[in-house]
Amino acid sequence: MKLTIKLLLSALLIIASVSQSQADVLLKEIQGQDTPFSTLKGKWVFINYWAGWCQTCLDEIPEFNRFYQQHRDDPIALYAVNFDGLPLLEQKNLIRRFNIHYPSLQKDPASELQLGDITGVPVTFIFNPKGQLVKTLYGGQSAETLNKVMTEHQDS
């Protein structure tokens, strides 16, 4: 009996620490705003990894801009992450050059959000309003494919 209770308590502590570590993730935007991941609960969160040398990434930027504009007043957060982890000034120059209109993150949150190894781009991670990763999209996306994921996972 005591062993069962100890195992149950241990499992609860592990679950709480995983949830707590994700809640402590701070998304630092290039534009200067810091957003704790925990404050995004209740919103769909899209994190898109891209690179300036990746033509598919560049091709999807207008679609992400369109999606961002369409959902400006909706509970949605969209972030760009430069796959190459370039210095801040270089990232700002690329953001301007490629007309990225949605927020970009200074630091890659992959390890803190437990996204695994990201070995190629483009890739987009989608979290539901509960803060759970519900979909990983590889390859170029459109506003339509992003909307479709929200529809497919609205009950999860």
C-alpha cells in the first residue's frame, strides 16, 4: 500500500515538473516583448522554423502573413524562429528583407518546449489552447493548412 502511494506521488511530481517547466519557458521576441508560454493558455500557438536559404520557407512567409492578418483578433499566437540562430542584427535584416509581419523569437525554444531535434526546415509546431503540442507540420504551409489543423484538433 505504501509503495503504491509512493509511486503515485512520484508520478504526480514528474507530471507537475514537466508542466511547470513548459510554463516557465519565456518566449523572447526580437521586437523586445517577453511572453511566458504559460500566458498563452487559451490560445492556439504556432511556432514556425525557417531559414533565409530555404526557398520553401520563403515561399510560405506570405501565407503565414495572411494567416496572421486573418486571425489578428482571435486567440492565436504565431512566432517565427530562425533555424540558423543568427545574431540579432542579421535576423532583423532578414525579417525586413522577407517581409515577416508576425513576431520572431530571438532564441530557439525547442529544447525548453521539448520539441525534439529539428533537423530541417520549414517545420511548424502547433499547440492547442490547453498548451499541448497537437501537430507538427513539415514542409511548406498555407493559411488553409494552418486553419485546417485548428479545425481538426478543436476538441483536443
